Amino acid sequence: MPQALPTFDDVLAASVRLDGVAHKTPVLRSRFLDQQMQAQVFVKCENFQRMGAFKFRGGFNALAKLSEAQRRAGVVAYSSGNHAQAVALSAQILQIPATIFMPHDASAAKLAATQGYGAKVIGYDRYSEDASVLATELARSKGLTFIPPFDHPDVLSGQGTAALELFKELGSLDALFVCLGGGGLLSGSALATQALSPGCQIVGVEPAAGNDVQQSLRKGERVKIATPVTIADGAQTPMVGAITFEIIKALVHDIHTVTDEQLVQTMRFYAERMKMIVEPTGCLSLAAALQAGASLKGQKVGVIISGGNIDMARFSQLMSAYPASD
């Protein structure tokens, strides 16, 4: 029997678990951005979430639901960085042993933070090894609970609380742009959107080099691609999750893509105009909204930043590699 899909009730239950633990992140405006887009743009800043990304919401929600026996045994996860930090910090708060598989080329800042939260980190090659297989095998051999980065009902329900907060603060929206890798944030946001702003067009945004979800929606089934080569390391997923795809297929209106250069120009905008450091993956949503341009004129538009975890050396390198456009 297929697993029942999460519902908006699960997002509401997650918000109760997260109350007083997760930050209620700010919603910021930019007069310059509104003028440029001729729209009202509301930016939900999950870069100010604990450990610097929305991933904390899903990680904590999933770990908080574990039984005492599961907590004692410990958890295992894999991630390029933000889910790693989310699980590590949540495990530290809940006093649960955590082991995380991280790619050898993971951000130094994300690796250091994950280890700083007390998790044991095991390296792997993201281009030749399947981290899901590695984590599943370790879970089986050691009796651990595997917490996947997106394809899990408790994880995606937790992620949906970011959009829940946005709608509670603003009421309805005309459009909502959401960063997209494996689909946890997008599917959770879609559940909240359907319940609280059913007329809102919800758009997922992935890197042009890794448009597996766009391809999957067009084909009507999940498409697996080679691990994409993109600066958006949080969206280097070769295939959307099975659970997340079912929700996306039912509730998401469209999938847009943006280039690495567009991501860097959006990073520059956030830094110069809104005084925020946003990682490349976190810029997917606004980069696509900017490309949508005239189609959003006069509308009330939501944009969710997924995270802000990038070290300054890498930030500077990207700014130099992609000079400001005229």
C-alpha cells in the first residue's frame, strides 16, 4: 500500500513542534526591487533561520518525532551542507547521536558548522558514490534512523512552516517563488499555499544545469539526471523525491530555471541593496522572479530565500568570476 502523503495538518503540527525552537524569520521589502518589478515583493529570509537555512525546520521536526529507542540509537543523514547542519544542530538540541555523510567538495563553512554541532562526518564523492545508499547501509548495519534531506513526510512538513509563517503574516499572495532541489521546501510550501492562499501561483525554481523536476513534470514521472554542475550546491540533486514529486505534480503550477550567472547577480543584489549574504541556492527564487518581470506587474509576490551559508572566500570568488551586469 503506498504511503499516505502529508497534508496541511502535518505542516500545522510541525509548526507546534517548532514553536520556540525555530526562528520566526523576517519578511523584508526593498523599494528598489518593487520599483524594478513594478510589483509588491515580500522576501522570506530563511537565511536568518537557525544554522542559516530553512532545513532546520524539517530536520528538527523529523527528529522530534522519534521514539526514545530511536533517539538512543541515533540518526544518519547525507547532505552537501544545509541538511547536514540542520540534523546536527537538531540532534545536539535533542541529545541524539548523529552521523552525516558529506561530499568531499562540501563548503568548508558548512563542514565546520556540522562538526561544530557535534555530528560525526564521513566524506564521500558526490559524482561517483550514492550517498543515499551509503546512509541506508549504515542505518541498517548500526540500527540508526535514516533522515533523508527531502523525501520524508516529517521533513517536508517541517519545511512547509516557512510558507505557513509567510501567509500568516501577509494573507494571500498572487505568486510564490520557491528554491528547488529535491523538493522538500517546494512541496511543503505547496501544502501551505493550497490551504491559505489557493489562488496563488506557486513556482519552483531550479538551476538550468539541473532541471530534473522540470523534465519530470513534463514527462509525468520522475526523471533522473547526472549530478548537475552548478554553483547552487544545495540543488545538485539528480532526481526529485518520490513523495515530494507527488505533491509538486498535484499542486505546483510551474518550474522555472536560472543560470549560475543570474544567481550571482542576485547574490550581488541581496548584498548591495538588502545588506544580506545569501548563498547561490538561496538566490534561485528571486532570480526567477526577476526573469518573470512584466508577467508579475501589479502583483503581490512572495520569494523564499532558502539559506545563507557561504564562506566569504567563495562569495568573493563568485563576485569576481561574474562581474556586475549593466
